[in-house]
Amino acid sequence: MISTSQGRLQDRRPLSIIDIGSNSIRLVIYEGLARSPTLLFNEKMLAGLGRGIVSTGKLDPEGVTRSMEEFRRFRALSNQAGAEHMYVLATAAAREAINGPDFIHRAEDVLKTEIRVLTGRQEAHYSALGVISGFHPANGIAGDLGGGSLELIDINGEAIGDGITLPLGGLRLQDMAKNSLAQAAKITREQLARAKLLKGGQGRPFYTVGGTWRNLARLHMEMSNYPLGVMHHYEISTESALSFLKQVARPEIEKVRGIEGVSKNRRSLLPYGAVVLQEIMAAMQPSKIIVSALGVREGFLYSLLDQAEQKADPLVSASEELARLRSRSVTHANELVEWTGKTFAAFGIDETEDEARYRHAACLLADIGWRAHPEYRGKQSLNIIAHASFIGVDHPGRAFLALVSLFRHEGVFNDAAPEIRGLATPRYLERARILAAVLRVVYLLTAAMPGVMPRLKWENRGNGTLALVLPAALSDLYGERPAGRLAQLARITNRRLVLAVEGGQSVSVK
């Protein structure tokens, strides 16, 4: 048994996935099977197995040789990490090449495990599950662009609709078009004419999956000076996307501003990825482009979960894991969730489904920075939350979560992190201040330990006055500091608030 540090969840058993694509081969070792999977180790090589497959019908010989060497390393790394299971998935190049079966047989000998060669339908299915697992909920058309193929599939919540696999992967398209972007656009248009499902996506989002499109999004971030380098759920308006893709879909990719932010090995395929996305947008007319960091691998993991685990909220699951790992008391964090819900109800503050989810997550994350120096707890918490590998949350929601912790530690009108504040909607910014003000009150009554909050209650005292009532047994917690914090909450919410002890003293704070 490999000993683990306290920074690991003790109930998780590592597992690994090797993804053999047409362009890249990647090993990902996960902490365990979970609704929001966490990476222990991640490494890829750009083998280019699908290079030249259109003209030769075979996998690239050099890519095959390099792959076998890397498989030995990946097997050793998986063993070193203590992975109890290793799953190996192969996609377009391996299933279509003449020498694909021989390659798979050799790879199985090296890896000492069965390789699942996915059909186009299976690849589209797992890609769809990856998108379903990463959004709450997804509703649109998902496109997974690999080196050898493009999978398109309709998603609505947990329902997977029509799908199609097309030979439009970056390497294949470059080969078919003989390095001509004009010819690539013509080929793409002809192939997309078969994808009737795109018409059903009109006015709905298009979810991009795959390394080429993620690097396009990274380039868009660079060009637009976007303040948050988190890929998942990055959104691009159709107007911005069309202008951007026009700049990228040309041979002089090295001259595009911000290209330094993209790996040199990935740059050559960016124009082809741009061409494919241009043609999809023309055929589909989507409402916007949304980037998914999750695809086939994560969809496969999601398929291994039982139904109850699949239905769990991935954002809440990940936030509770961080609370277990970093907060003083996860029980206290869960008490915050219930108590702030009751507080919002007492104040007449309505919440949408997402606002309630985000409040839940923010409460779980409220104490993850307690080990930092007091002057930096807010900034450290904001940085961790803003850049965490969360799924099931958009970027404005991520900004809300980060700002709650900043305001809770450093004051509700703290003006730090203007770039993060700029991502939050005005409503989220207001809600972050209100929730933080509530947390600033209750932490002074609980010392961050459980057992107090379930005994606190709000009472309507008439004339629009609400009393936060301590039970008599907790009267010693009554004091100037919590009264002062309650006064701040009163000002923010424009309400009359009273701190009181049951059957005893009270002080009006507004």
C-alpha cells in the first residue's frame, strides 16, 4: 500500500487512462473515480500516428515506434502512482489504419492490458458524456475535433440525441487538402452537409472539445487579454468568434498576435481547426461557442459511475472535497450551507437554481484559506478558487465563488482583484457581498467550529426588524464584535437587524 499525505482523499483509489489519439497519446492518472475527477498526474506526447494516413492507409511508422517506447513509460508511471485499474482507449487512427490491428496487438503486449478501440459512435457517445458531466446542464451541439475525426452530437441535459462521425480531424484534413486551407474549407463544407443535426442546433451553444480547439480558445484569450486562464466553460460570442477565426484561418499563423501562448507543436493545426469551426458556425448558426475541457476520457469515467453518483452536482462535490482537505471543519461548512439558506429566506432574498448552487459551494469553500497569514487569507482563497479545476460552473459563477471568500476575509467593499470582479455580473457581485457579510457575522459566533449555527434563529420583531437570536445557553457569545458585523450586514441589505439573547438582552444595530 502506497502511503498518502493528508493532501489526498483517503477513500480514493487511483486509476489511469491512456488515450491513443490520431495526433496525441496521453496518460492521465486520477486520484479516484469521482463525480468531479482530480488529476494526480498528466502527460502527453504528440505521436502523430494519423499523419499521412490518407495517402498511405497506415499509421505513421515513426509515430508507432515512439508510441511503443512511451507506452512502457506510461505503464511504469501508472504502476508508480498505485493505479488499481488502467483503461486504454484508442480512436480514429488506430481503428481505420491497415496496420491498426497490428499496432494494437503490440501495444497490448507492452501495456499488458486490453485496449478498447472505440467505434465512431462510441467515441461520440463518450465525448457527449464528457460534456454532460462538465456542465449543469449542457444543451446544444458538442463537437470533438481530434487528429483523425470530428464527432458531432446533440445534447440536451442528460439526453444524447443524433450524432455523426466525419473524417475532419486536423491531421487528416491537412493531408486531404494537401496543405491548402481553401481546399480544407471546401472539403469541410461537403462533409458537414451530411450532418443534418446541425440545423437543430440553431440558436443553441456549440461546445468545443479537443486539443486543437482548446488551443484556439487559448489564443483567443491571449488576443482579448482575458483575465482568467481557465479553459473550461470559456465562452466566445459568435461575433467575436467569426472575427477571430478569420484571422487564424490563414497560412501565416506565426504572425497572429498571442501565438506565443500556444505550444509550437500545436500551431500548425490551428488554421485547420479554425476552418472547421467556421464552417460549423455557418451551417449551425449557434448562439455562442463554449469550450469544454472534458471529453472522451472524462466521459468514459462518468460512464463508470452509478446513477446516483452521475446525478450529483460536480461543483458541490469538488467544493466539499476541498472543504475536507483544507477547512477547519467540514461539518461547520455544511452547517453554513443550511444556515445561509435560512438567512436568505428570512431576508426575502430569492435565488435561481444556479445562485443556490453557487451559494452552497461558496459556503463549503469559505474556510479553505485559514492556514494562510491573516493578511493574505482572502487573496489566497480567491486565487485558489478562481483557478481551481471546477466543472459545473461558468466564469461569472467562478468569480462569485472567489469574491465571497475575498470579501469574507478582507471586508465586503474590498477593491482587490478588479479583473475577477469584472467577470462577475452586477447581481453576482451584490450577492457575493451579502453572503460574505452573513459569513462575517456567523464566524464570530462559531469560532469556525460546528454546533452553534443550528441553535441560532431569525425572529421577526415587527416594524421590519429581524432579530438574530442566541439561545440563553450561548449568551456568552454575545458581544460588540458580532454586533458590529451585524450592523454592516444591516447596511448592505438595508434592513433593521437586532442581535439578541433569548429571554435577555438585545441591541439594535440599525
